[in-house]
Amino acid sequence: MSLIFTGDQKSLAETVRRFVAQRTPMPKVREVVGGDRAYDQEVWSRLAGDLGLAGLTIPEEYGGVGATQADLSAALRELGAGLVPSPLVACVLTAGALLALDDEEVKRELLPRLAEGALVGAVAVSEPGDRRWIPAQPATTATGSGDGVTLSGAKTAVLNGAEADVLLVQAAGPDGVGLYLVRSSADGLTVRKDKGVDPTRSSATVTFDGTPARLVAGDAVAALDHVADLANLAIAAEQCGAMLACLTMTTEFAKVRYTFGQPIGAYQGVKHKLADMYNLWALSDAALREAARAADEEPAKLGVAAAAARTLASPGYLAAAKNTMLLHGGIGFTWEHDAHFYYKNAIAGNVLAGDADYQQDRLADKLGV
């Protein structure tokens, strides 16, 4: 991806944008988050199956589309703009982890099902009391060998952990840190859905008590480092889409809301805030495009670029969402208006897969500072 979308990416973005408007507009999002579902199953089936988003970056040999990270980024912007609840990011990270590992048997079993949306996966890495998203030395442990491996410990903030059919769990085993495959039906597995600030995003706390698991062959440390990059890229894409939605919504409101005989957009106090929102979005968007380009063309630069994109997009979105509420006046704070959904999403997204300090530390590490 360059600073200009390709024709295919424009077409994909338009298709997803139209789907969001027709199938999961904000009234539909409100209906889903107001119930007991994490997402609408029909919407997810169509996103994954009809639009092929779940398998977009999975190679064709494993049943996917074989598209680029930039293509996925274009789609995630539109889903972020609509705050669409779905397990897409969790499945993308699961597929990314599997592709970075060397276990051909597990790949051929799981990737085609992930690609068609028939299977929901989750990556379980965060642990209680550890501020890092991916701890270097996990407290969760694996004992045994071969078919007799069991896990003990707990993982927190597992994205779509309550909906996942399979979990990839980071644990300390006899031979070092590994990624272990756990089925949702496994004995000794307890899943408790979190009560988060963002109703459009599902996460869970997962506990393992002698839970049967299978070690997935490959370099788990390198795979998780890659997953951290993919998480930053995906979340930043959603945040850039949501930032633009906030800017568009607020700009339109500033044109039609009158006070003292003039639209509020005529006043400097409003114009300056809108200009600030635009600048935050433009900087984040440029960083995201560079990260997506690096992912496809210069993978060695992805770590730096993805962390930089996230370092800009997360606080930028938080500021933009806050201004969206403020500039809408009293109505922006009410349940009846959509602005507070974006603000809650921004608050949660600011710490998802690592907070601002974690991202800055990661960027510094990648730069060798």
C-alpha cells in the first residue's frame, strides 16, 4: 500500500462500506451489544464467507484468498468506522500465529476452517499482574510431553476468548516458551467473559487447570513477535477508520447546529478542534499506510512501522472521540447518540494488545534505542 489506494483496495473498501451500511448500521450494532451476544452470527458468516475477510491473508494453499495485509487494512478501516462487532481480528491473529509456526498438520486442519469462518480462534497471552501484552516469561505452565501435555495458569483480556473454538496459549514448557493448542471443549478449561468498557469488543479471562493441550511446533517467541506486529496493524486500521467516522460525523453536525444565528462550525473554538481531529487522523493514516506497505514489501521494517502506527493512532483516536462528544454538546453524552460508543471503543482500544507505554517501549526496542 502506498499513500494512494489501489483500484482493488478501493473496490474492497467500498464493498465492505456498503455491507456495513446495509447489514450492520449503528441501530443493528446497538441491538447486538444490548443483548447477550458478542456479535451477530449472520453478519459474521457473511463477512467471513461472502466477503472472504476471514481468509483474506491466508494463502490459497490453506483455503484462503492469498491477499495482502494492505488489503486487509482497507477492509478493517470500514469495519472500524462502523464499530462492527466481530471476531475478525482474533481470527486474523490466530491465523497469523499458525502461519508463523512450522506445524503443517495443525495448519492444514485449522487454517481452512478459519478462512471460511467456520472456526473462531483466539490468541491467549496476557497474564494477571503483567503490564506487557506478551510476557517474556509466562506464569502459565505446560507439563508433560507428547499427547500428555497439560496447562495450568490463567490468561486475561483474551480477545473473543469466550467465543473461540480453539485457543493458542503461550506457556512455559520443559523446553522453553511455546504456543499450545487448546480446544474449547477441553477439561479443566474455564472461560469468564469480561465486563469491559467497550460493548462492541468481547474479551475473556481464561483459566487452565490441568487442561489438555498440544504443543504447536515452531519458534513461539518469533511467532508471537509477529503476532504483536499484526495486532498493531489491525487495531490501528480499525482506529483510523473510526477516527475518520468521528471527524465526518462531527463536521456534518457543525454545519447544521446553529447558535446565535450561525452554524457552530463558524466559530474558531469548533474549527480549531476539527482541524486538530483532521491532523490526528492524517498522521495516523499515513503511519498506517507505511506499516501496511512494510508488511507486504519489507517485513523487516514491519515491527517499527506497526508500533509507530499504533503509537499515533491509539491516542489520536482517543482525543478525536472525546472531541466528538464535546462538540456535539449535551446530546453527545447521552445513550441515544452514537458518539459515546466511539469514545468507549477508543478507551478500550488504547490499551488493547498493549497500552501507550508498552507500544512506545516496543517501538524503542525495535529501533534499538
